[in-house]
Amino acid sequence: MKIRMKHTLIWGLALLLSAFAAIAAEGGIRVESAWARATPPVAPVAAAYLVVINDGDTPDRLLRIDSGIARRIEMHRTANENGVMRMRPIEGGAVIPARGRLEFAPGGNHLMLIGPVRPLVAGETFEATLVFERAGPRKVRFEVRGMDGNAPMHMH
């Protein structure tokens, strides 16, 4: 009986170690440079930006962003349609290619915070949860920058 338990334990540890090795080899999702633009007191929308990096060998998809900072958050793309720049929701989520990146930046893809619950003030932060198809939920802290997109000035 003791030999059988040792044998089972050894196989169990081997399986566990191989699972950890597979996860490490696949890499993962990283989020960098998460920030939002400050808003005037009664703004009906706000914009936020970030970079999602996929270090893994498999594509992933950003499905949604959850936060108490706004009634809802949508992913938008900016596209030139017949000479007119238009914003459109990104339907079905945004793909992060394997060993690639997805950028949400001014003038391009961006996060639209619809119905902010309070003004976004330069120097403050807020949290959001990014929900990925494969990587699952990831908490991210957004820095609020000045309305021009620069970091807030520190007053002494």
C-alpha cells in the first residue's frame, strides 16, 4: 500500500510540474500604460488608453472592461469612412495576437467610458477589470492625466 501511495504521489507531482511548465511556456497577458484623460465636471463620456501585450504563443481576446467608474465601458475603433473620421464599437472583443500587442491610444482604438459616475481628476487613479477570453480577469489601475494627456503637474 505504501509503495502504491508513493507511486501515485510521484505521478501527481510530475503532472503538476508539467502543467506549470506548459503555463510558463505559453507566457501571458501584460497590461501597460493604462491612463485616462481628465474630464470637466459634467462630461457624459471619458476616454482611456492602454497597451495589452501577449507574450504567449496563443492569441487571446479582450472581451470587456468592468469598472465602477462609469455606467459602462466600450472598446471603440476610429476609422476613416469616406473622408470622415468615425468612432465605432469593436464588436465581439479585440484580438491580441500571439507574441503581439493591442494598443488603445489617442486617435485610434480607445476605451469609451460612458456615463462616468464622477469627474476624472488629474492625479487620481481608478481600477478596472479587463476580462480576457483565455487569460480571464485582470485588475488594472488607470492613472488620470491632464486634459491634454500629459501627466499632472505637481504643485508644491
